[in-house]
Amino acid sequence: MASASQARFAESRSARDELRRRINQATISAQIPPEEQRPRPSFSLNALSDEQTRKRFLDTIEWSFNQAQQAQAPHSSAQRDGPR
């Protein structure tokens, strides 16, 4: 089972597809295929050598962190409050 911080992407194929789409759009030379075609996608760091491309990629990573935080938010308050 995925931790609360990973739940957004570990449990949702559509969330993973959206992240892949955003990375591919931000980093044209990445072109990460769907997960059934490549279980552990990667791309060369040279793809991030252009400053604008690197910024778009980092914006995408920031979006993914925000998505994970939003998915974790209900779990965080339950963990913080503890059982009643």
C-alpha cells in the first residue's frame, strides 16, 4: 500500500498519465511513453539544459508536489488529531 504522500500517483493511473503528459509537454525531448510500454521511465538530464525547458519541468514537479500534498491533507489532520 502507498503512503499517504504517494497515494495521489500510486493509486491513480489518470494522475500518473497527467504527470507524464505534463512532463512530456514541458520537456519535449523527454517523451515518456505510457507506463505499460516502460515501467520505469527516464530521460537524459541534457533535456533540461535549456533554461526555459528546465523552468517548465520544475513547474511540473511543483504541480506534482502540490497534488501529493492535497491528497495527503485529509490524512494529515486525522493523524495529527489522533483517535477520539
